[in-house]
Amino acid sequence: MRLTRLLGSLCIAASLLAGPAIAKSRIKDIVEFEGVRENQLVGYGIVVGLNGTGDALRNAPFTKQSLEAMLERLGVNVRDANLNTKNVAAVMVTAKLPPFAAPGSQIDASVSALGDAKSLLGGTLLVTPLLGADGQAYAVAQGTVQTGSVSAGGASGSVVLKGVPTAGRIAGGASVEREVGFQLAAMDQMRLTLRNPDFTTARRIADVINASYPGTAAAENPTIVAIRPPAGQNMVAFLAQVENLSVEPDSAAKVVIDEVAGVIVMGDAVRVSTVAIQQGNLTITVREQPAVSQPGAFARAGQTAVVPQTDVSVEEEKGKQFLTVGSAASLSTLIAGLNALGVTPRDMISILQTIKAAGALQAEIEVM
């Protein structure tokens, strides 16, 4: 039993003495491949089949014009008719065209009301071309709109609403009709774009790639690493091998503060110079109570009146002993010291900003 405890203690000590594990990431998780991206599509369409929750045609002339044009294309002339339907709504349709999407593949489409429709629940989107930035139609959307919202109302006008009924989604409701011309296999150079630009990370990526494929990578700046496939290998096969290489990304020392939510996030590279910290609270309390003042029993003049009585007290919490943080203290040391003061997250935000003002915090503070 004693031997087991001794072995357990040795294991714990060994784990404490061991250095921190190096956090490595795959190259594909920290970079973007130039040209391999989504394309935004947008279109204008009509949703029909609504249960009286569509646009009021008097208030939405574009809906009326679209309805008349659609019926005319189908051989119905309603130009001189007084349309008063509430089952139609004009909508904007958006979608994201994935990279290398082939004609015939299905993508999701989002539908949003354009007029004063109250709900798109249960409506059907009619055939809507989705255009790219060049004005060409790359997909066509159609299908039943699903909003995922709940709406109920009573005769008194009270309404219970959950979600947004004027925006919905059609899963797989758009069919790709045109392919984006991007010949990846024929490229002789590809640029990798770092999601978090950094000189050290860019250099490490180039070094890792060159270690496996000598002379194929070069860091151009903190954002771009250019690579070329070896002789006899195309770009697709080369990227499939490069993207799975592991590299240890570096990052600048930064403290991110969300003052509204009281959230603080600090990176491991944050360091603090020698500084002493003391924190205390000052509380001022004002209590005001009404008191009745009335004249004496034998007084000939005067009347009963309400007189306010104010009690003001000042309470100052005595600060705890000074906390001294040593030079070049690590993140864990700083956190342990601030926790020792027993401060709240909002007080900790003020302390960090004060340390920064004193020039002792070797990090950038970003307030959201």
C-alpha cells in the first residue's frame, strides 16, 4: 500500500515537472486557400400559399407588380383587376454557392420577407433565379419555406410569438445550374492566407512544408505563404498532403474584454512586469424616509405636514494587503494573484486596464 502511494506521488511529480504539451494544429485549420471559397447568391421571388399573412397589396406595390407579371407569363391577364389577396409575399432569397459545386447539386436557401407580411410559415417559394456578383444565374430556388417559429393570437389582439416568422429557410431548396470556372489542378502556385496573420506562424508553416517537400514554400508576409507543387505532381494532390501537416501557431499577447457581459479572455503570451495591486470598494447609501410633523395639542397655529428625513452613510471596504506580481509573471501567476484578491470580473477588468495604464501589462487590450 505504501509502495502504491509512493509510485502515485512520483507520477504526479513527474507530470508537474513535465513541460506543457505543444498545441499543434493542422495547416488546413489555420489558413484559407486562395480562390477556394464560397460565393454569395441573391434573388428576388414570390412566396404563395400564405394563410392571410402575406403583403397588403396596397402597401406593397412591388408585390402587386410581381404577381401581375407572374400571372401574365402563365397566360392570365389581371392588369385591370382589383387584386386584394393576402396570401402572397415578396421575398429576397439568398444562398451560398460552395467551392467546386457541380451543376445539379443542392444547396440551402434563406428566404426573408421584403414587404409587410406577418409570416411566411407554410408558404411556397416559386422558381427564383439566384444571381452572383457578375449578374449571372448560378442556381434556381423553389420549395416550401420553414420558419421554425411559433405564433398564436387572441381576439383581444394579444400575440405570443417565438422566433422570427418573416424569415425562413428551404433545406436543399436551390439547385446549382452553373459551375464557377476555377481550374485548381492546372495551377502552378497556390497562396495560403493565414486567418490570424503572424510573422512567426507564417515562417513555421513554410518551414514545416519545406521539411517534407524541400523548396516548395516561401513566406511572403505575415498573411501569405506561397507554395508550388513538386515536379510531376498536380496542385490537388499536393494540397491534400500539405493541409494535414501540423504546425504550432503563434499569437500576439492580447487581452479581450467584454464589459457588457463581464467576460475576460487572455492569451498565454500575456506577461506582467513587477507591479503591486490593491483593490477596495466605496459604497455610498442614501436612505430617505417620510416623517409626520404635527403641531402640539395646545398650539393655536400650524398644520400637520410630511417632512422627509434623509440618512446618508458612507462605507469603505478596507483593501486587502498589497498583491505583488513579479517581473515577467506568466498568465497563470497573474490569474492566481487576481483570484487571491477575491475580486469580481468587473473589478478585474478595471484592474487590468489600470495595470495597462501603468505600463506593466505587456499585452494589447481589446474592448468589445
